[in-house]
Amino acid sequence: MCVRCRSQTRIVEEDSTLSLKPYAKFQNIPGEPSRGRLRKTAAKFCGLGSWKIRLPITIWLPRYTLESLFRDLIAGITVGLTSIPQGIAYAMIAGLPPQIGLYSSIFPGIVYSLFGSCKDITLGPTAILSALVAKYVAYSDDFAYLASFLSGCIVLLFGILQLGFILDFISKPVIAGFTTAAALQIGASQLRSLFGVSGSSGNTFVKAIINFFRNITTIQLNDSLLGVVTIISLMLLKHATIPVGPDSSSCRVRFAKLWVYVLRARNALVVFVGSILAYILYVQGWTPFALTGKINGGLPHFGPPPFSTVVGNRTLNFTDMLAVFGAEGLVMPLVTILESVAIAKAFAGSKPVDGTQEMIALGACNILSCFGQSMPTTGSFTRTAINHACGVTTPAGSLFKACLVLLAVTLLTDAFFFIPKTVLAGIIIVAMTSITEFGLVTKLWRNSKLELAVYSLTVLVGAGVGLEYGILCGAGLDVARTLAHAARPDLHHQLFKVGNQDCIILTLLGTLTYACCEHVPRQLRRRAGEHVHVAVLDARHVQRLDYGVAENLISTILDLEQNHRFLLWNFKESHKQLFEDIHPGFSGRFVNGPSIDQHILGLEPIPMR
Amino acid sequence: MCVRCRSQTRIVEEDSTLSLKPYAKFQNIPGEPSRGRLRKTAAKFCGLGSWKIRLPITIWLPRYTLESLFRDLIAGITVGLTSIPQGIAYAMIAGLPPQIGLYSSIFPGIVYSLFGSCKDITLGPTAILSALVAKYVAYSDDFAYLASFLSGCIVLLFGILQLGFILDFISKPVIAGFTTAAALQIGASQLRSLFGVSGSSGNTFVKAIINFFRNITTIQLNDSLLGVVTIISLMLLKHATIPVGPDSSSCRVRFAKLWVYVLRARNALVVFVGSILAYILYVQGWTPFALTGKINGGLPHFGPPPFSTVVGNRTLNFTDMLAVFGAEGLVMPLVTILESVAIAKAFAGSKPVDGTQEMIALGACNILSCFGQSMPTTGSFTRTAINHACGVTTPAGSLFKACLVLLAVTLLTDAFFFIPKTVLAGIIIVAMTSITEFGLVTKLWRNSKLELAVYSLTVLVGAGVGLEYGILCGAGLDVARTLAHAARPDLHHQLFKVGNQDCIILTLLGTLTYACCEHVPRQLRRRAGEHVHVAVLDARHVQRLDYGVAENLISTILDLEQNHRFLLWNFKESHKQLFEDIHPGFSGRFVNGPSIDQHILGLEPIPMR
């Protein structure tokens, strides 16, 4: 017997107990009695260790060192410097007052330092979430706070009920298509600020582009110039590292290191330069750029999220507000989880990510932060990358970032007055270029046209109709694709001769669901054909077999048995039982063993016609 | 090399071209050039033979014999005798005037004799379709005719576009659950007529039962008595065959044959007896039973289906009427196809059913019949079974049946006046007992609890909320089940030793969709564990592999490669290309061949830590 056969034979036996619970096998170490699982679950809920995992600060704080403090502080300040312009910019995307973007960087930072398990992740407002919430903010700002609260509740529920598996059904092409569509929409919506064009921007990429060109005559030369210069500067700064060779002077090396920090704070830098320019011109009596204007700084109004609001002359109660969110509102918590978990995985490296804890932390951040006027927040790729690059060691980095932003919002609001809007728009547009995923197109084109269709559909619907609909259509097409595969499983066949009998082996694979209950018997009928005497169904690799498939196979076999002999080879006991149950007496056709030849030779020949 | 290995190796090569088009392989006979397919398609549309298949009367009529005529006539008369009481009864279920049920037996019968390809199938109103249409008829009778027209159009479209595969996604448990729920609902709705209870019956099983018991005090003793006697008579007649042995006299044999015909017309028989009884009592001045009453016989009003109607004081135009049907209305054409195709298959035996032609015939029947005041029609199990049992030879049987019903509706309407309603209710209730599928419960309980859940959900929602919702929920749960299987494919593994290296083989099977892109790498990580040196991924049986799965496998393998060696065994060329595309240089890990041992021995050992 060769290695391959041995492996298959043993494997089928080993894994025959596997059911829909994928982890049961691994939680149950061989030899351990099954009631051990109950004890383990009990221990999981009662043990101190389990609760500590849910409040990770209790794990890292006791071991906190001075070196960690120093590194976290550096990281916190650098990330903070990026968070301030990004916070203001993302508040702009959502259509909220600028300080809300800053508040949304403060409170999640504080809460995450308590609950967060990934040192790198930085929570705050993100471009995509802002774009999603903008539709509702058009009614009233209150929707942003309520969205944060409700999203937080749903994310927390996902964490507690361990529903993270639902994310498995959003495929890579859908995620890539969604972020691409989001980047397009957000970028397009900023064209207006970048060129100082008047009018509104619209909720989708297509609308934003149309509105932009409709108002193109109102273009402002000064804004356009500063905006383009900002974009070029940021692009240059992104790649402007100082080359350090092994023979560089120590001074040069030190300068290069410092320069890296400057580059990381490049967003803050362009804002700073732009604001200084605007201030100087303002003092000289000229305001050539559209400015951010007065920011109501200081601390936010603390209080529960608004469960009713006034839109126009009408008071909307909680039910009305829920109706405004509708089912599409569920995309927000989904995106919250998606963005954060994807980022956590990207930066975790070989360390596994505790998805449950991340969802609990995210939920807690969104629920608690909305009490301090926060919009929905999640992990931010740019800021997390900077945090990681600065060598952050614990979630304390988030705390220091929060402190810096808090300082800014209480003390520096007068300075924020002079930030030119076009600079912020430039920052957003540059940030968006890094999240588009057009590179995937060529890879999918070469390897999987169907997945490319999923990606394209997500981008097109996302950019044309709305981001939520893009993700829904993409996920829907993926489901259709999966169902199509389930309905038309490939059947391998091989023709061979035993003695003077023409034989065929049909190999069935994996799961034979109800959807293929017509396909498999039809294939059996076609391939058995007229010249085959013996047809063998090889079910070694069949794990599941639905009732309808068994029923149709039986009726087909009974029907074809006038001219053929059938052998059902290596079926599982449970499947044999099913066949016998449907048609008593059918089990005589089942055979087992490594070789089929002997069974074929033992068959009664078909009478001649 | 053993038979099994040989078979697998060859099969993978043979079938590697198989894609989503399941029939491409079979339409293209080996050796035939691929442009032959185009020619064949052209021939299919231009050839006279192809058009003859679409009008089967052109095939069977030239070969029609006198013996066929005699047999079809007998079958037509017998089926017609059943069609009359059933037509009236099903019109009652739908809430339509009795003659509509008869018209619905006439015109589809005529049209089917032109287009039908199955000799046995008898089209007419069915209990389930009547129950589905009743909801709309509550507004206006016009909805029934429009439903027939629209259903017909959709069914025809399904036939022309060959969309019959959509039915693959309605599993056996859903169909069984649906018919059970329908039988329960229809049976419950007839309790009112059976016992002469006043009030309305309600649109669902639950409502019908509640309404029945709410009005139980209005029960009529005479109706109840006659109804119960009808049911008992029908039950007895169903099984009351005359035993014929080999030594029976020829007279007895002839009588037994005649008796079988009487039994087949048992529905007509009980109606006849019941009506005679009612007539005699009526003549004597006593009307103890609720009677069918005056039927407006004669020919129907011919004309196009109503594209607008009046409900109360409001005129509904076509759009309004479509809005009344809503998306649930789509269940009607679906059920039309389901019932008819299922019946065609059941009676076709070893002859394959031309699903496309059946759908075209059904569509044409529904579209054309509604011009003569027909409600939606489809294949009827009872009448088809009688047709088959009478030895019908061509669809001409349908024509004779139609003629008999036409005679009855033009000449016998005065006699229909005396049919007691309770007798019709009894006929329906007995018919319903034969379509419930409770027997499936025990089989599913023993073999597939998940499918039992699908069945139960369909029955519960169907009986409690509405038949359409039952079928939707059942199909939805089936989709969820399929997705769950796709997300958690079983992975077989086997531990073995080569030299002093601990090795593991993980066997991947079938289709690895996006949904398992987290599961498979996670399993690889867990099973590779700490003590394994070499992990082998066996992909011989992998047919499809999504981008996300490849991407995650690569990152997991790169991550684990510090402590393990990885071999990717027998991957398809297209999959290798995908891996190489995602991570250039990855393809060095791929190996092929029947045995893995030599490859493991050739690996560079992992450096000691």
C-alpha cells in the first residue's frame, strides 16, 4: 500500500466525528473525557485570568517600565500630531463641527487604553465611517452620537456572542472594492474644498463628481494653488527619507532618525505651515483661502446620547431615528469591526489576534465615547501604522495621544481658526490614495474572473449608489457564487476495464448539499452512458450528504439498474443508514475496502439483451 | 501503484477543464472541434426538429392510432369526472365563483394538448395554488386572472431563459414542509364548510383553526353528518379493491376492472350521491345542507386579463395591482413550476423530463387560459395519477377531459346547484391527507437534524404566518446551512514520521471559498502545532481556491516558517500561479508526484533553537 492510500484511509476514520463545530475537536484533547469541556467552560467564566484578559490593562500595567513610558510617550505625541488634522478633516467629511472630530480622538483613546489588547491600534474617526455617517448627519448632528452608541452596542454584542464569524462572509474582493469605492467617494467629496468650489458634494462618488463639475465655474485660484501644493508636498514628504549608509557620519545618522519623526508628523507639518501662511496674510488684511473658522473648543457636553432630536420643525423620537438609520445602518458596526480587526491582524504579525476582546474594546469605546460627543470610531490604518513605527509598547500610547489632543482642543482652538480648508482636503485626498486597491484588479484578472466581478460590482455600486449597497451587492454575489459551486460540484470520473467489464468510477467530494441533488444523479446518468457495465460511486471524501441527494441517487440507480450494475464504495455508516432508511434493502450495493476490483469481479453479470 | 491512486491521478487531469458550465463537457464530444458547438447552437434554432420539439402535437398526432384514441378517451372521461368536483372545490378555496374552477380545467387542458410533452400530466387548478391566490381574490376576482397571466409570463420566461436551475435551491425538506403546511392550511380552511360553521376561514392554518373554534357554536348537525360520511366513504373507496386471484372467474375479473374505474371516479360518485340526496330532500321542501347554489354556466367572457380593477370605491391600475401582489407574488410561478415538474418527474420513470418544454407549456397554458377567465393552474397530482392509471397514451387525454368539463359547464349547471358544500369540503380534506409529508420527519430525525430544522421551520412559518413566508424561510435556512458548510470545510489530517521528522498531512477538499479563508489557515496553525517539523498541504482534490484563501495561507505559512517546513503537494497549475502572483517566489514550496516521502527527505532541516 502506498503512502497516499494509507493517509486517506486513516484520515477519513480520524475525522469522521467532525461536525459544524469546528473547534470542538481541538478543545477536546484526545483522552480527555468530554465532560471536561463543561468544566473548562465553567472555569473560563469563573477564573480571575479570564476576567483579566477582558481588561488587559490589569495585565500590562503591573509590568510597566520607564522605557515603555518613554517610547509610548513619543508614539503618543507623534500620533497625536496626526490625529489633530485628521480629526478635523474627518469631522468635515461627516459634516460635523471640527471639534467633534477631536473629541472622537480623545475618548476612544482613553477607553481603549483600558480594554485594548493590541498595542499598535489607534482608535479614532476614520474617513470611511465619516462618509457612512454623513448621510445621517445631514438630518442632525445628534445622529452621529446615536450612531456611535448603537454601533458600539452592536459591536459589543458581536463580541460577547462571538459572532465574529459573520465577517468570514465578507470576502477580500468585497473589502477591497468597498475601501476603493470609499476612497473614491471621499476623495471626490474633497475636490470641492480643494478647489474652493461652492455647492454641496453629494453622498456618492458619482454625485460628488457631477456636483463638482456643475459648480466648476466657482473655482477659487488661491485655494486650488495651496491645495495642489499641499498634495505635492505630502507626496514628496512621504518618500523623502535621508539615505544613511554604513559610512555615514553619526551626526547624519542622528539627523536622519529625527527626520523620520518629522516625516511621520507630516500632516501636522503641512497644517502648521498652511495655518502660519494664512495667519500672516490675515494680519496683513487679506484672507485668500477658505479657513476652518471658529472652533468651539473646551470640553464637550457630557451626557447620554440623544434618543430624540429635532429636524426642521419635527421632533423625531427614538423609533423615528432608528427608521432613519434603517437596515443600511447595520453597515456601520460591520465596517467598524472590519476595519479594526483587519488592522489588528495586519500589525499582529505572528501573534494571534483576540477578535472577541477587540470587539469588546471597540464596542466599549463607541458606547462610552458618545457620552462625550463622539462620532463612530474604529481603528485607523494611518495612525496605527505611525504608532507601530514609533515603537509603541502598550495601549498606554493611546492615552498619551488622547492627552495631547485634549490639550489642543482646550488651548489651541484659536490657532485652528487659520487652518485653510484646502490643506485639510489635500491631506484627506493623499490619505485616500493609499487605501484604494486597484492593484488587486490585475491579480484577480489573471486568476479569478468571478472574484473580479465581485470586486467590480462592489466598486461600481459603492461609487454609484452608495457604499452600503456596494458591500451588500458584493456579499450577495459572493453568496450566489458559493451556492453555484454547491449546486454544480465537479465530479471526477475514470473509465477502466476489469475482466471484460467496462467500468466507471465517479468520485464524489466534500459536501453534497440539496442544491446538487439534481446535478449529481444527472451526471451519474450521463457518464454511466450505454457502454458501461459497472458504475462505482466513490464516497471516501464525502463528508455530508443531504437527504434529497440520497433520494435522487437511489431513484436514478434503481432506474438504471436494468442495464448497469452499481457499487457504492466506501460510504460512511451514517450515509449507508440514510440510503437504507429511504429505500429498505438498498444497502446491499455498498462495499468497502482499499480495492474495488474484487468487488467488480464478484458481481453478477448483466443479462444479454 | 494501486487502482485508487491511479484513478485519482488520472481523474484530476481529465476533469481539470470543468468550470461552472456543467454541460459544456458533454455537449462537446471528444474530437469534435469547439466551433462545432456554435454550429450546433445555430442548427438548434434553425432546424425544423427543434421547433417540432417545442410543439409536441406535431410529433404525436401524425402517429395517432385508433387504440390511442380509445385509451385517451377513457382516461379523459375518468379524469374529467374528478376534475368537475375538484374544480368547484378549488374555486371555493380561492374564494372564486364555482364555474371559474371549471373554466380553469377546460382551457389549460386544450392548450396543454398542443404544447405538453408528458402524456400523463393533467393541468388544472390545484389546492395549493388556490390557497396562494385566495389572499388576492379577497380584494377582487380580477386578481386571479391577472395572477394566471403574470405567473404564465414568468414561467414562460423561466422556460425560455432555461432558469429552471433556480428550483435546485428549493430542497426536498422545504418542498415537503411547504406542501405539508399547505395541506394543513387548506384542510383547516375547509373545516368551516364541513361543519357548516359561519364566519370566515382566514389565510393561514393558525387563523383558520382560531376562526373555526371561535364560531364553533354555529355548527350545523346535518352538514357535519354528511361531511363525515363523505370523508369515511372516500377513505373506504380508496382502498376498496376487489381481490382477483389467478382462479377467479372471468366475470369477476371483468367486474374488478370496471370497479377500478368506479373507484377512480369516486370524487364524482360522492358528489353525485350527495347531490341526489339534496335534490330529493329539496323536492320534499327541506334544505338541510348548505348547497353550492346557482352557477352561472355557459361559456366564459373571453377577453384580455384585467389590467385594472375596482376594489371598494377605488380603482386600482396595473401598478397598484402589482403592488398588491408584491414580491411574495413570485411564489405562485415558483410553485406552478415546482408542482408540475415534480409530478412530471414522478410519472416519467426512466424517461428524462424536458423541463424547458414543460415550463413553456405551463407558461403558455396560464397565459392563454386567463383570456377565458381561468385562475392559475398547474399539474395536479391526483388527476395526473388517475390519468396515468387509466393508461393515457398522449396529451390528447387532456383534450377529452377539457371537452367533458366544457359539456358539464354548459349543460349541467342546474345539477351543480344541489352539490352540498360539505361534500366538496370532505373531498378536499381527503385529498389533503395524501399530500402531507409527516413520514419524512422520522427519516430526517434519524439522519439529518439540520434538514429536519429546515422542514420544521417551513411548516411552522408556513402554517403560522403564510405559505410564501414558509418557503422563503426554509430556503433561507438552507442557504445559511450551505454557507456554514462552505465556511467550515472539514480538513483531514494525518500525523506520520519520515526519518526522524514529525510530519503532518492536511488534505484540502473540493471548493475552498472566501468564507473559509480564516478557517483553513487557523486550522493549519493549530494542527501544525509545536511538535511538527514538516507540514504538507495535499491539494489533489481541490477544485477551486479563492484569492482570500491563498493570501491568508501564504501569510500563515510565511509566519510559521520559522519553526516549520511547508510542502504544498499536487496543487493545480492555476493555483500555483495564484500563489506566485500574490507572493512572488512562493512557488518554490510546491511539489508534485505520487509520493511525498522523497520530498520530505530532501528538505533542509530546521535549525536547532
